[in-house]
Amino acid sequence: MHDLSGKIIVIKYGGNAMLSKSHKKTVIGDIIELSKLGARVVMVHGGGPEIDSMLKKTGKESRFINGLRYTDQETMDIVQMVLCGKLGKDLAAMICRMGGKALSLCGLDGALMYAVKLGSEFDYGLVGDIVKIETDIIFMALDHGYIPVISSVAMGQDSESAYNVNADTAAAKIAAALGAEKLILLTDVPGLLKDPADQTTLLPYVKVSEIPALVEQGIISGGMIPKIDCCRDAINQGVKCVHILDGRKSILNTIRTGTGTALLDGTMVTL
């Protein structure tokens, strides 16, 4: 584990892995411990269930197209309020209460993330495609001993709008821009499974070159496709390795001491 001292680790946290208070405490405790061991930890978070809940309270229906949330202006206001406001601040506060140091940021702070409207045959509304990461504010936080907690909301480069950005994509882009040693995607499954119904079929290692065949075989399918795409993009942009881990388990128990690159659990994607 000490081999990670001084290395940047980007951890994407969100979705259903955030819903349990006990699981959340485990994840936050591990992130603090990694930081105390000398790793420079950056957390990037989404918050789909929390956004769904707030939309429901306001009487607005959640709508998805190809797995992406359709984001009109009213939805964008709620996304920004939930992610950049309550959720980001709550995560940073939890880190501080548990003995760490954290700073809540979003893509609008210091123009950290620039995006343009996602181009597609479908209209996703105010969903953005990240085109630029300004790393200065992240490095400033890290250099002063803080864990940056970054919400996946970006500043519009092509308009004055804020954009809703997929948190996996944001984490991959940030990891690449920072020259991260590792990107860790916390989810609610053990990793990539040959058979989703059988956890003993976990694939512990996947090379980028193997991804097309795994898609063709149907092993990578559904919601795992965009996640694996993020892994591939991060690796191709210089991140050493990407881990897909179960966010309901301890991060520290899944990273082996010594080389700091092997897994006891989950799936590791490498070049």
C-alpha cells in the first residue's frame, strides 16, 4: 500500500453504492485511510437516486434515453442543487467528521470542467460532453492536504448553461488530466461477470484489447458498456489501471499491498 504514496487515485462514487449509511461510512473511512497513507485521493461523485428523489418531491418525472438522464432546464436546476449543493457538501462534511480534510467542488468552481452539449441523433437536453479539465484547483486542494470531492456538473463552453455529465465519464476525464495512477469505479456489482447471475464468474483482469470480443460475446452489455468505455478511455489517455469494485465492500481490502496494482476482488482493466 505504501507504493501508492504520492500517487493520485481518483475514486468515482455514486448510485446505489451510496444509499446505505454503513456502506458509505466504510467507503469514506477507506478514502481517509488512503489519504493518510500518502495517496493523493480525488473523489468524483454522481447521485442518481438522490436526484430521482428530489424530482419526485417536485412532481417531475425522471426520463432516460439510452441510459442517460434527459435534462431540461428545470431538471438541470435540481441536478445542480442536489449534486453541487447538498450531496457534495454532505460527503465533504462526512470526511471531515471522520478525521479527514475535504473540499467540495463542482465543474463550475474555478472553471474546473468545460463541456459542450452532447451531440447525438437523440436530444438529451442539457447533458454535456467534457472537452476540457482545468486541474489547477484540484492540485491546489491536494497540495494543501484536502481530498477534493467533485460533483459531475460542468460549465458550458458553447453556452452559459451548466451541463449534467455522466459521473463515470467525468471521473475518467479527471483521472486522465491529473495523470492518475489509478481510477477506481465503485458500483453495486462485484465487477465484470461472465454470467451476471453467478458471482463466481468474475473476470479479475481485462485488457483493453479484449474489450471488443467481450462486447461481441455479450459479456459486456447493458449498463456495463459505458462503464467499460470509461475504463478504456482512461487507460488510453495514460491512467495506469482502472478498477471496477463493489462499493459495498472495503476498498482497502481489495488493493493488495506490495505492488499496489493487483486485486483481491473486483475487475482490473489495463493496457
